[in-house]
Amino acid sequence: MNKIRLCCISKPQKGGLDDEVSRFTRLCRGLDSELEVLHLFSKKIRIAQKQQACAQDSYSEAFAPYLNGAFCIGLAPHGKILDSFGFVDLLKNRQRVHFFIGGAYGLSEGFLAQCDVVVSLSKLTMSHQIAMLVALEQIYRALSLMHNHPYHK
């Protein structure tokens, strides 16, 4: 069983986005995988949002406990561009995978250097909510491909 955690600098969203997170979590369970979305947002992060370097440092600090014991994937616009099959290769034969989505200022280069790989979901900059949704869909698509499920067609 794959255990995949999507770590986000965000507050949980009620309504549409939360419904989609629940839907993808359920769908992944059907493909012998456990998907968890972890929303991290603290008073320290809120206060740090006034300056890029401080904000990125606060994101790195919040994510630090999740860097061990898993294959870590930082998501950033300048990361490696993959197709869906390349995304499958990231998950294949890995028991635990952690994805990281930064806040308004993205992830620092220092944090990204601690990740096993840095991947781009697009060259476009996206809000963390949209990036989360795209990442969830790509995770489910990759799991579908790995399990010969027809979703990806």
C-alpha cells in the first residue's frame, strides 16, 4: 500500500475544494493507497507572510517534521516538467511519498534542496488551492496508471 501525504501551507477550505479533497482521498483508497492532505497554517506563518524570506522560513519550519521517512517531492514552478508517466515513476515502488506545496511565496531553495526531487505542475504560478487540486488529480491519475484502472484514458 502506498501512503501519500500532500503537505500544504494553507487553511482547510470548506465547500467545493474540501469536497474534491475528500473525493480524491476516497478514489485513491480504492487503488490500495492511502492519501492524506495535511493543511499547515499557524500564527507564526500568518505573521511571517509580510516578507518573502520570513514567510519561506516559516514554511520550511512547518514542513521540517515531514522530511524524514518518505520520498520527498517539492512542488515549484521551476521544477522538473513531467508527463503523467513520469509522475508514475515518482510513485512506483515507493511506500511513503510526501509532496510539499508552499504558501504565497513558494518554497525556499534551501528547503527544495532537502527534497529528493523538485517537480513543476506547470510553468504558471498557481494559488496553493489550485496547485493542491492539480497535484491530487495527478496523484490519482498516476495511481490509476499503476493499477491499470481506466481513469487515465
